[in-house]
Amino acid sequence: GILVRDGQSTSSAQLEPRLSNGSIILELDHVGERLRYRLLEGAGPETGWVSLTLKGNL
């Protein structure tokens, strides 16, 4: 699954469970390489922040 954080910062608290691969989300905000979403379908936190990169890769 995809790591979800409570806030925009990468040091914000992690939310559980992780966002399931294949979940459908609505983009609420996009700041740099961070995206705030609302879960529409699937499993994971109802809302939170995720990274758009993984270890520096898109």
C-alpha cells in the first residue's frame, strides 16, 4: 500500500492502514511533490497526504 501522512510534511504522523493500490481518490491539494486526497473508493484513510515520488523517482 501507499504511505499516507496526516499533514503535508514528510515528518507528519503516518496514518494506518496504508492506502490500497488501485483505490480511487479525489485530489484536494497539490504542493510540490505532495498530494492531499479524499478517498472515493477502496481502502485506506479517508483523507491524507501522499508523496508523488518514491526515493526521488516519479
